[in-house]
Amino acid sequence: LLDRVARFRGAALVLHDPEDPVVPYAEAERLFSRLRQPRGLVALPGAGHLLAAPEAARHAADLIATWAEPYVGAGVQFTVQRPTPPPDRSTAEVEVLEGSVRHRQTVRIGPHVLTADEPPHLGGRDAGPSPLELLLAALGSCSTITVRMYSDRKGWPLEHVAIRCRLERGRPDEDGYGPTGHRIERVLALRGPLDPAQRKRLHEIADKCPVHKILTRSVPIRTTLA
């Protein structure tokens, strides 16, 4: 690839996120060093590996349009194509891509890009939450959103809600542990002048969130080859 880049005769602009979790910024610098003039290298902090965030994509498009204008033919109208509206997200879907660093993953969720990793004692570099931590985060955030939505609909004086989740391991099917030997401890903190009946009901509502239902019921998982 670098040899082909060195033989390229056109104008070239390289854009790269210095914190790209998949391809190190040093690779962009290597690519840039082999290019002939005219050439450009622009760092795009926060853009991510795939420019998935709409604002990052618009910024990159504007940079490309401005930089390339002197090198296109006279009279050419250089128009920035704005991103299309996001796809329907009424159903949950994510895409996970393996990075160049061991265990580090890029997670695409609609317009959002996250990094998942494992802690050092499991061979990772702790560049992001672990898969199990993301699972707990899904449960905690779904629970707080569900409690907030219910409280707002009732007009109750809930000022703040917070949840702490912890995954514990024990003997399978003993002392409240499930068949896999795991259980999730969830602590719900409610702040505001709620009466005892309201607090009790919100405690119950936390168990009604969609992620809680998925985790506590049998959900088939079907894997196919792409």
C-alpha cells in the first residue's frame, strides 16, 4: 500500500482521529510521509474510526471541500452532501469491529461509536468498559430511564434517580445465584419528597424495564455466518 501511495500523482488529504481505537495515528503519519505534494494531514479529535457521528462527518466533509477546491477543474461546483437522516432505531442493533490492539473493539450504535476492551488482568489495556460492564450499564441506564418516565407520567416529586449495578459470582442455583452461578445486585437511590407508597412503587417499576425483562427471561440467540 505504501508503495502505491508513493506513486500517486494527485492531491491527497489524510484525515485521522489521534485517538482512533482501531488504526493508530502513526499509520496516518506514515501514509502522509509517502505522499507527494500537494498533500495535507489533518487531525480530527473525537471523530472516531468511522466518522459515525453526524457532526464529525459534516466537519470532515467541509474540510475536504475547502482543501480540494484549488485542485478540481475550473467551474466545478463542489457541494458538500449532508448526511441522510438516521435509520429507524425502533429496534436495537449494534455492530462490533475488532481493532488492531488485542481485545479492543469498536462498537457502532446508530450515530454513536464506543470502545470496548478488557482489563489488563484479562489481557486488555482497559481502553473502554468490558463487555460485562456494558451489560451492567445497559441494565442500569434502562432502569433509571424507566423509573424516571413512570415518575414523570404520575407527576411524582422525584428529584433524582441513580442506580449501581454489580455482577456477583457464586454456586449455580444456590443462595439466589442463577444456573450460570451469577446474580446482579442492583441498588436504587431515589431522591425527593416521595411518600413510602411512591418509593415502593418506583422500586417495583425498576424491574419492569426492557433490559431487566430480557435478562430474566429466556431469549434465543441465533448466530449466522456473514
